[in-house]
Amino acid sequence: MSQLYVIVLAIIVAVLLGVAIYRTTTVKTKADYLVAGRSLPAIVLVLTLLTSWIGAGSLFAGAENAYRNGFAALWQPAGGWLGLVLIYFIAPRARKFAQFTLPDLLEVRYNQTARVLGTFAILFAYVGITSYQFKGGGNVLHLIFPDTVSPTLGTYLIAVFVIVTTALAGMSSVAYMDVAIGSLVTIICIVATPYLLAQAGGWPGLHAALPETHFQVLGNLTLVRALEFLVPTMLLMLGNQVMYQKFFSARSEKDARLSVVGWILGTLLLETLIVAIAVIGSALYRNGEVASQPYEIIPYTARHGLPAFMGAVLLGAVFAKVISTA
């Protein structure tokens, strides 16, 4: 089985690296590097926005939330869904400004002071966000190679790979790598979820294995606690530097707006499936070794609850997803 995981992971790494190297041939100017020459069509935007938004936060922290609280964990991604409704009206205006980064936009809209403040805010926020993507990827590598790759070594390996592939061709590299990653993740989640549900005995088996609160709107959460999950996610979505830079990369204002519609639908589907996989995994492995580290429930379920090939692909998809967001 371990050899199969190595093969799947090697194929994913080779494809992503191949995409990044190929995209270097398209980079001629600053605009090509930072905003993919403002040439991304709606379908590419949908997949790159979807893939970069859902990373270690959803696959590890969100999954642990689902393990502990059931479907009430959807309060966390719901903040992103609400933010996306607002972003639908922002996207074409952002593309109209045709800047390179969010601080550029702040300076054009306000002044240089706003640009500097925005830059500091992004630095503080994204050092943290990027670091936990690296750590999440390191944990995945450790799960696949427990005897040879420690979480720390895995973190460094992920960091090097992400920096190299991003530096090769900038936004063009990232966007088209995300097309491959987004397609892979969506397909394997759609296939894996009903299989795991059947393994758990369907909805009756799931209800029998888990507390009834796992199926309630608030579950074990108070309304205030639910809003503590929802509001920060919504604010992060609205101030997402990566999102604005990708809107600047759109082929047109129409493509930017259409991409948000696809992003909303894709996020509703994928984040619901991720929570469902975590909840089903918690029913299958309620008292297993993962109970001490429930943030690993999705990769653990991929490895132990699915047929070897399907599990290897899902684990590889988790790995690729973390790379994308990082």
C-alpha cells in the first residue's frame, strides 16, 4: 500500500511541477508574472479561487470542528459563503481597477497611507496563513511516510516546493496548477463521500454512531460560538489578497463576475463534502487512534476507510490542496 501512495504522490508532484515549468514559457512581462497577463477565463478563475480558498484551515481545523461538533461545523465555511455573496458585486469593480495587488488597489482608491497599512496587515495575516499550510502539508507527508519524514522535515519540503513552483511563473503557474488540483479534489470528494457513507451504514448507521447534536443546526455550539466561526471567515474572505489578485488576472469584468458564481457553487459543494467526510470519519473511527489528533480525521479516513487506490488519491488531493493554498 505504501508504494501506491508514493506513486500517486509522485505523479501529482510531477504534474504540478510540469505545469509550473511549462507556464514559464508564457511569462514575458510584469503583468504576465503577477496577474497572468490579465488573461484568465472564468473556468480557470473558478478552479483557482476554489482551490486556493480551501486549504489546511478546512481540511484540518474545519475537519476537527466537524469531528467534535458534527454538521454544525458548517458555520465556519458559511462565513465564506456569505462573503462570496457580497464579493459577487465587488469582483467586476476590482477587475476594472486593473491593479496588481490589494495594496495597489488601496492606494488608487484611498492614498499611500492606506497602501502601507494594507501591506502590513497582509504581511501579518499571510505569514500565519502560509505557515499553517506548510505545517498541514508536513503532517500529510508524515502520515504517508511515518518512518522517514517527520512533520518538521515535511514542512520544510512543502515550503521549498511551493516557493519554487510559485517563483517559476507567478500567477500563471499558480492558476493553472490549481486547475489540475481543483479538478482532482472535486472528483475524488464526490466519489469518496457516498462510499464512506455506505461504509458507515448509511444515514441510519451514522445517526446510531453519533450524538443527535451532530445533526442539529447549532449542535453543541451556542449562537455566539457559531458566529465566532462565521464572522472571521467572512471578514477573511472579504479582505483576501489572493482573491483580489486573481480578479485582477481575469480576462474581463464579465469573467470576474462569472467566476464568483462558479466559486459560490463550488465552495458550497466542496466544503459540505469535506465536513461530511470528517463527520462520517468520526463515526467510523470514534475511539481509534485518531481520537487524540482529530484534525487528522480526513487523511486518516482516506488511508483506513477507502480502497487503497481511492484512499491514495484522496490523500494526494489533500496534499495538493494544501500546496495550492500555500
